[in-house]
Amino acid sequence: MKKLFSRILRYFFQGLLILAPISITGFMLYWAFDKIDNIIPRDLIDSNSPLAFVKYKGVGFILILILVLVVGYISSSFIVGRLIDMFDHMIERTPFIKYIYTSVKDVFDAFVGEKKKFDHPVLVNVYGEDVWEMGFITQEDMSYLGLEGYLAVYVPHAYAITGKVFMVRKEKVRPLENMSPGDAMKFAVSGGVTAITEHGGHDSHKNAAH
């Protein structure tokens, strides 16, 4: 009975190991899909209106994607680009609102903008001489803060979407030339569970059940 119970328990955890990542990923994708799909207020659309088709599941999601693509396309033109720049300057000079707007914009620019910030993975020495953390260079010159020879490094927290910014001397930073930014972020956020290969790939850390 003890061997049978041990085997059942082992199979249970093996199944959990397979299903949990799939289920959580599926849930997060559905949650994002549902939130985007419900941006358009369906309650304000009459059933007899020509726009009644918007009430169907998934139509709102498709319309939002089309809107984003159209805005991205027209913003590439010179005239519209100038108008967007004028709007940016106006918002950035508006009290209170400018702090929210610029913070959100900088975060999106850091991840998907033309001036990506999290594309220089490094090892940074912060707490001790032989203790290194995974991070990303966000600014290479901190002299405007009176810190000559310093740079800013963002260190993400494990199993969280938060992190900390450290200003450290350049000699305390080791660039990771053979590691992609995506692999570095996965390694840091996963708490080091994700194993990084020599050429920048990754292998999931697996414990063999004996």
C-alpha cells in the first residue's frame, strides 16, 4: 500500500507539473482576451442597431486590434507624427497628468518602443564582492546626478513584476554577451530555475522522479 500510494502521489505531481503551466498560461491569455474584448461597452449598443454584431464574443477584441494597427500605420506619416508629438508635449506640460502619462509611456517604450531599455543583460555586483545579480542597463551615464563613472541597472525581482534600480560603478557590471534579453529576464524572474545554455538558449530545469 505504501508503494502504491507513493506511485499515485508521484503521478499526481507529474500531471500537475504538466497541466499547471498550460492552465495558468491559458487562463492569463483568456483573461487578457476578455479584458480587451470588453473594452467596447456592449450595453450601450441596441440589439436592432447596425452595430449589433459587436455584441458577439471576440468582435470587440478584433476591433481593438484593428484600431491599434490603424493608429500605428497612420502615425508613421509625417503630418500625423507631428500632431502626435504636439499632443505629447501638451500632455507632458499638464500638471499631475504628465506624471502618469510619461511614466506609462516610458514603461511601454522600454519594452516595445524604438528605444528599448531591457536589451542589455548584465551581471551586477551590488551587495557583496562575490554576489552577483541579473539585471539590465537602463542608463549608461549618471553624471547628471553627480555620479561620474556610474550607470543605472534595473534588477527584476523573482516571481514578481517589480524590481529595483541600482546606480553602480561600471567596473561592477559584467555584460552578458552570449545571452538574449528574453532568456536573462526569464532567468531572473523564475528565481534561477530556468537554465541558460552557453549560446543563449534555455532548458527548463527538471527533477527526475526515481
